[in-house]
Amino acid sequence: MSAVKRISIQGGSFNADGVDNEPVLNAVIVNAAGISRAYYEGQFNAAAPSPPTCWSSDTYTPAEDVRPENKQATRCINCAHNIRGSGSGGGRACRFSQRVAVALEGDLRNVYQLQVPANSIFGGLRASKMPLQSYVKFLHSRGTRVAGVVTNLYFDTSSDVPRILFKPLRPLEGEEVEIVNEVANHPDTVAATKHLVFVPEAVKQSPFSIEDGFTLNNNGE
């Protein structure tokens, strides 16, 4: 496996080394960190990212390596930046995200980090449009593990900001299953679930449980 690379979603397209302005990706989600949150004092610059002012790897309390003078609250639930309306556009100033490790269909040994924003994690299933949590539940309800299928990642064209949606394409086959099982816990894959700037002491257990089977009818249900 090569060194981990990051997939950017700036501008409503997927970009990385070997991925250039792609509107959709067909990939396998091979591992994932828990949901985290981060607060940036001032405007976040994606082109030149700097460490967040305060952050949490478990969404409950600031991480141990946040400087004491930068901690915005003892508990995230009590933080003023955790209130709707504290951020731009009526959202929270402290934003949720989840880092996942993905491998592109046809190149499963090459792992990328994809940081999924809050608007692509949460939300119900509407007209078969699934954010990440709804997608995971959809597959699990059908006895399928996320790492056992090729997933189509695409952008919600009705959203004013980049929002990723997910849908299953097909189950993995023979050799593909073996490769994904091999790379799932590889150091490069684990590294892909870690934060770009700060590294929590331990990567949280993947929220994707191991289940067998895959069924999908012609209606996508």
C-alpha cells in the first residue's frame, strides 16, 4: 500500500492524487473513526489548514491535548459554540465530522482519507438520498456490512454547500473481499481515520459492525 492520500470535496467535486474533479466516486469504505468535532476561532482556511482552537474526538469533552487556555468549555454539551445559531448560516460554530478510509473500485490497495462533514453524516432517508448514518443503518438492516459493498458517493445537487450522499452499487466479490479484509486494519488505513492536524491518543472503534449478506432489489430498497 502507498502512503495515505486525502480526498478533498472542495467545489463540489472529489479531488486527490489520481482523482481529478470527479463528480462521483465508486469506492469501498474500509474503516472509519468515530464522529469528532472541532471549533475554529475565526474563518477556517481549507487551502492552508491550521490546528483547530478546540476539539473533541468523542464529541463529549475537549481532547486532552487541547491547550487549557483554548478549551471553550469543560463539556461540549455546555459549550456556547455547540448551540445552533452560533455559527454561520444558523449552524453550530463547533462542527461535527467523521473521517473514513476509502479505497477506489479497481484499486482497493490504495487508501484515501475522506473527511465527511456534518451535513453528510446526519439526516434521515429522503427519496433514497442517504447521508452516512442513514446509509450504514440501511445496509445493516439488510444484514450487510459497509466494507462488503462498493458504494457510490455523489453530491446532493440541491444543496448550496458540498453534501455527500451514499448508495450501494454491488457486493464485493471473491478476491475483492480478501483485499479489503487485508487492508482494513493496515497502518495506512488506520492513519487515514486520524485527524489531519491533531492525532487523538487512540482511534475509536469503527462504527461499522461486521455482518454478512447483501440484498438490494430493483427499487433500491
